[in-house]
Amino acid sequence: MGQGGMGQGGASMACEAAPNDTVCITCAKDNCCMQIEQCELNMDCKCVGDCVLGGGDLVGCATQCNVNFMNPPPGALALYQCAQGSCGTQCGL
């Protein structure tokens, strides 16, 4: 019998390694994949997430992405908290 029913079909590619990934992004993909995938569903969250994982701070990234820091897009705070907790050193958070 086979290995089980899950497999890669239909899964998000958001957490797959890419040649230009920074140490921060690699760490976040390894440790915060669920939060990254959730953030990919919302363009504002994706903008904030990409900015934070690129070395920006949450407030500055929210401003850059034209979103209200006091009411961040769904998933943005969870991604930031995961990245800060799991990859703080690698991401400079």
C-alpha cells in the first residue's frame, strides 16, 4: 500500500525554498509556513508579510503597504509574532 493520502497536490507553494530566499525567509518558511500560507490569501497581509520578512518593522511595513497598523490585515500579526518568536535573530526582529 502507498504512503498515505496527503501528497503535494493543491498545496500552496508559498513555503517552498527559492534561490533568492534570505536567511530570514528560509527560517520563516521552515517555522511559520501556516501563517505565511494564511497571509498569502490577503494582498494587504502579503504586502506586510513580505516587508517584515524583508527586514522591515511591523509599523513601518503597515505604513508602506497603506494599511492601518491598529487594525492589521488578517494574518499579519500572527505571521509577525511567529517570525519574531522563531526567527527573531535571522530576521532582525
